[in-house]
Amino acid sequence: MPPIKTFGPKPRSFELEEDGESYLIGSEVGTYLKMVRGALYKKYPALWRRMATMDERKIIVNLGISAATTTSVTLLKATEVEDILSGEDDQYKGSAWENTP
């Protein structure tokens, strides 16, 4: 499958812990793919996501990734977003319950 069409600068991935999982901010990925207001999660319901804690939001601000200190921030795994960007997105289009062990 061909890569997905994108718009603007690619969001920057980051780690919350040294040698930890790489993440991207959900709203930035949505904007990059022109899938705003939850469209990204509707198209890819099986995409892993979770809300950042207050401490994690502070780390994100200190890293210069986002200025969002008072708003909620959704974290996405960078590896899964890369799959979607490369056109390997079928596994994320199904129900989130299908991928739960």
C-alpha cells in the first residue's frame, strides 16, 4: 500500500524515559494527517493510545515538544504511527477489542 498523504512538518518523537518507548502527541499526528477532532482514532480504533500524566506533560514541555501544560495530551506509540505513515495501517483499522489479548 502506498504511504499516506501528509501535510506540514512531521511531528517529533520523544522518550519519556532514557532508552524507553518513543511516543508522539496524538493531536500533532492528527494535524499532520489532516485527521482532526478525533478522526484519527475513528479511522484507526486499534491504535495504542493513553493520556499523559501531569509529570509526563511537564517532561514534554521541558523537551520542547509541546507547550501543553494545562490541556490533556494523548500519547501514541511512534512505531505504530510509522506503520501508518508507511501504508501498513490495516492492523490499526479494526476494532480495538480485536487486538486485546
